[in-house]
Amino acid sequence: PPIQVTAPADYTVCDDASNDGVATFDLQTLVPQVLGTLNPADYIVTIHNSSADANGDTGAITLTTPFTTTTPGTQIVYIRVESATLATCFQVVAVNLVVTPLPVATFSYSAAEFCNNAANPSPVLVGVAGVFSATPAGLVIDPATGTIDLAGSTPGVYTVTNFIVGANGCVDVTATNIFAGNDASYKYTFFEDAALNVPLADPRNIAKTTIVYVKAINTLGCLVTSKIEVIINDSPVLVVKNPPEVCYPGKVDITDLNLFQGSTERLTYSFYTNEALTEKLTNPRSVGKTGTYYVKATNASGCYAVDKVQVIINKLPILVINKPKPIFDYDYVDLTSSEIIKGSKEFVKASYYHDALLSKPVSQPDKVNKAGIYYISLQNEKGCLVSAPVELNILPQPKILVPTAFTPHKETNNRLYPFLVSIQKLTSFKVFNKWGILVYQTDLATNGWDGQFKSKMQPLETFSWFAEGIDTFGGKFQTTGKTILIL
């Protein structure tokens, strides 16, 4: 059986100050994730740069030192999990190494001084927005947009600060936009505590909501302190389970919350047809086309996660019905004959039924001699079914019936007629007396013998007859018998 590995989630780190999309990763942390509940002693885990290397067990990456990506943004590595006792038994899974860029945010106003009767100014933003505030008190500013209410503000000199809301868990509190409007000569140092005793280890990479304390010293040695509020909203956890495959013309509801069990609660989901999330899926409750779709799960803080969901609508077999030729009732129709479904494709099984609901199977489909409508169903390897009716015409066997006695003198014109069953044409009807003399013949079934020979009524006796015709399918049919002429 295949090794039951666990596919690790994307391994995400924040970029460094260079913001070049390249970073280092500790790939050893992926090993317990991919093994899950498996016993590490039973498996050999290696990580490779390509799928080919992983499958060929070549070019393994050294796990004892940090691994530096070479592709900016997202780079894929491939984990090979191999049985320790059987090298040919292995599984390969891909993992995304994601380098999240640091948020870049700058803002500026059109001027440094405004009259209180001027139009309210709004900042020009580059990059992400944050939360705007001003010191000292007295400036009325919209915290979301940075727009200043000049008429409602007290005249004075203010410093406007944009507190950055963390994007994807990365905040750089050394960014210049945070200190816009300050003395350009300030040198900043950052601390974890208000007493400025505990230096902040990495002020360029803040990964949690906190308050950072800042000490600024100018060229004259003058010192001022303040604080920066860093808000890191938790990203939602999005777990996606692909919906079960369906058969055409079935539809798939990818809004079904059962597909997202294990995700963060109370998320808002939206659905798209492209990875860039620019084209919304028109009807995610009724998806009728095979493809990859994208789900965006957003929490109350506006943070979101994206994943893809695979929809598979399996095709139906192609069923072609060729109506079998009519038969006589002494013969059989073989419904299982390949000629009946000649031209059909993409199926692995054929079944035969009496009803359109496919609930009453034909017990002997290779020997059917009852006329009617039957149903043939084809099933493909995915279990998808298609069915269609087939009509069987089964005719009574050909016969030429002649009465065993007749009375030609009756007023009802009771002549001796041949009656045709499954005979398309009578070619000969002959009557002989007991001496073998031909007393009557015709090739028309509508003509009957009136009991006379050479205009003379024949006596009461037994006569022999011979009949020949062409049956419904063009075959020759012959039969004989006797009849009694009753005066």
C-alpha cells in the first residue's frame, strides 16, 4: 500500500530588510510534519529541488544548514518519504516555501501648512495603509484614511503618524513613514519595555501584536521617547477538501461548509475562477464544469487565506443503439451482441433492463424472444451511467392456414381461402382431388375455391392442398394440408 504521508502546509517566513523575495528556511521542521503519525524510524526523508530529483532520489538538499531560496516569492521543494526497508516504496509531496514581503507604506500631504477654511487634505498613500493618529491632541484626523478636519481642529503644529497594521505577519517598525515629519537627524532605537531597558531584537520583523517603545536622539544629544502600536491580525486557517466527483450533468456545490471542516470558524468565503482572484465564480453553488477554482476565506479583521478546490465532472459513456432486425417468434435476439451498441465508446460494463428506471434486469439478455422495449445501460470506470431504449420486433412465425372443411353452397360465400400469417406474398395455392388431379390453383389470397372443377360441383370428399409464399423477411415458405368439401 502507498505510504500515508501528510502534505505540509505552506512554509511562510517574512522577508528581511532587502525585501528581495529571497529568504532562508529550516527545512528540518518539515520532516515531522510530513511523517505525521508515522514512526520516523521506519522511513527515510529527503528533500529535493525538483520532482524528478525526488523521484530519482538524487540531489538531496542538506538539512543541517539553513536553506536559501533562489526563486523570489514562492519556491517549491519536494519531500521524498521512503520506506527504510524497501527503497522502491516511496511517496513524494510538494511544499511551497513562501517569502512574504515586508509592507511598504509611505504617505504625504500636499503641503505642510493649511488654513482652517481650506479643503480637508487627505494623504497620498504608497503601499499598505495603517491607523493614522496625531500628536499633540487637537488635530481631528480620520484614523482610517488620514483625512484632516481643518475646521474642527485646533490651530497648532502636529505630527501625524501612520501605525502600520501587519500584512501577512510582517511589520518593520523602522520604516521611515512611521517617523514622517520628525527631525531628520534623529537616530532611533527600539525597546520592548517602557523603561527602555530591553532592546528589541529585530525591529524590522515584528510578528505579533505589541507596543514598541522608541528612543530618538538628535545630533545635539537631545532625547525624546514615544511608542508604536503594532497590530498583527491573525491570518485565518483555511482547510480545503475537494468535493466528491460527480457524473455529468451533475453539479457541485463548492460553498458546502463540509468542504472546509478544520478551518477557522466564522469565515466569509468567496469563490473565483482565477488564481489572481479577479474573476468571481458566477454560481459556486452549482458548478458544472471540471476545473480548478479558488476560495478566499476572510476573517472579521480582513485577513484572508486562499486555496484551490478541484471540481471533477466525469463524462458519461457514449451510447449508440443500433436497432436489431425483426425476428420470428421461434428465434431469439441477443441483446449482448456488440452489433447493437456498435459505435459506443468509453464504457467498461453493459447491463440490460426491462424498465427505464433500470430496476428490473433482464434475466437472459442473450436470449430474448418477447417483443417490446428494453433498456441498455453503459457504465464507465468512474461509475457514470447512460442508458437508452431499444425496441425489439418479434413477429409470429410464418403460416398459411387453410380451413379443414368448407361449404361453398352457403349464402355466405364460404369458399376455400388460404389465410396468410407473416407472409408478404402468396405465390401458389393448389387443390387436388383424391385422384391427384389439380382442380384449382391461384396466386391471390383473395381468390377462394368455390368447389367446382370445369364448372361442375365436386362431390363430398377430402381434397389435398399445397401452398407456397414469400415470408416477411423474403424467405420461401411451403406447407400442405387436407380439407373436406361439405355439400
